[in-house]
Amino acid sequence: MSNKLTMGEDSETPKITRQEVVDALRKGKASGEPSPYADGTPEAAAAQDLLDKWYKQVEEDSKAVGTEVAKIAGVVEMNTILIEAGYNDPEMLGQAIEWLYNDLWQAQDLGPEGEDLYIQIADKIMELEGPDGQELDEDSQDEYDRIKASRK
């Protein structure tokens, strides 16, 4: 997503980047662990530990910003990281899309304040669905088209 949260600018603790977590998860998967939540190899255990710390960091940073948009954006970041790391089997992909729809509807409930985030989430859903996947559900597509048209 292009509008990512800035993580922990005032903290003395070094912040974990999304890319560090993605790289660690990819190493865990390459070590033979089929699940991002498994810790049967040293690489997978390290990835799981880093993922847990990053989730907590995203939650804290979203809370520190203090807006509903930041809260939802943080959840979107957490809901898509496993897919980005290569855990994109049909079950995991389906779950991620389902979670993103929940995030999409929450962004819509924010009204004009959530429109940028709505577009970002909708674009991510369509990207994950792929060229042969379904488009957004009808109501979500109508809202997407309305927001896009209002920006021309």
C-alpha cells in the first residue's frame, strides 16, 4: 500500500521494517515450514518471533497516530504481509481477501476521511484476485467507481 504508516519515529528501540519481516518469513518458508506460524526450524522460529514483534509494533504505532484511518491501515498491513511473503496458497489467499473486505467496509464507514484508504484496499483486493479473479462485490465496486469518478 502506498500510504504506509511511519513506524515509531520517537522510539529508542530500532523499528522492524515490513521488508525485514517479509525476508524472514521467506527464509522460514524456504527452510521447509509450510505455515508462517510454524517454528520447527531455526529460520521459521526466528521469522515467527520477528512477525509477532512487528505485529505488536504496527498495533502500537497505529494507536499512537490515534485515527481510525491509521488503525485500519495498520490492520491492512498485518493482513497482507503473509501473502507478500509467499504464503499465498488458496486458503491463505482467501482468508486475506476476506479480511481485506472487512477492512474495506470499515474504511467506507469512515466516509470521506476513509476514501483514500478505501481505494488502496480495493486495489489490493483486485490485485490479489488476479486477472482471472472476480472483481469487487457489486456494492464495493459501485463505491469504488463513485470515489474514483469524484477525483477526476
